[in-house]
Amino acid sequence: MKKELAFRSATREDVPLILQFIRELADYEKMLHEVVADEATLEEWIFDRQKAEVLFALVDGNEIGFALFFHNFSTFLGRAGIYLEDLYVKPEYRGKGYGKAILKRLASIAVERKCGRMEWWCLDWNQPSIDFYRSLGAEPMSDWTVYRIAGDTLTHLAE
């Protein structure tokens, strides 16, 4: 039986929990070795620079999942959208509708803020998540390829 779900926005004091959830998600995605974020960096970018927001999902007052998101911009729509960087629900709470509830809350935020869309990436091998997103009406953007420049390549390009 699904228990009552509540939401709250992260505060500065939540930085250790945010990092814990990021690391748990990265471990699930077999990418834990790529996490270089630390508490100081997260605090700076989320709270000082205000470049992202974190929404926690709570059951019985305990954080069971989170969404980290920020605004992007569509020139074609002429308005901002919400980009969902991370969505994570602890394993013991999966399959109970909490992930859907988090996405519904994010959709509500997008509508309240008059955003034109909400989007995210999903790993190609993650079939359970793909099936879940498709069940909500999300469409894969198969005509687009993601490109990335990072690390030394980014530094060299900036020179």
C-alpha cells in the first residue's frame, strides 16, 4: 500500500543528503566512479549560485527520493523549460508510484512557472525507466544526438 507522500525543497542543510542520493543514483547507473561532486561544490552551485533546485519526496517524514532540476530555454517555444538532471527513488520504495508522483509534482512546477516543456536523458540500457517514462507519455528524441565537451577538451576549446 502506498503511504502518504509529501514534498519539500532542499535547504543548505540538506547538502550531505543531496550528495548521498547522487552517489546512490550513480551506483545504480554503474557510474559511481564518475562522481567528483562534493558538499562544498554542491552548496556553491545549488545554493550560492542558484543554478539548480532539489525537490525531496518524503514518506512518514523521511526522504525517500529526490529530483534535481534546473531551467533550460527553448528558442522555438520562446520560453523556459525544466530539465530534470536526476530522479532517484530508494530501491525499497520503487514500484509504488512515488517516481510518478515526483514527475507529476515537477510537471506542476513547470505549469505553474509557465514552462513550455520538461525533458531529461535516460541511459539506453535502463529499460525499466524507459518503459516507465513511455507509460507517462514521454517521447524519446531519437532524431537528436547529445554532444558533450568536458575536461581538457573544454579547457582547450576555451583557449
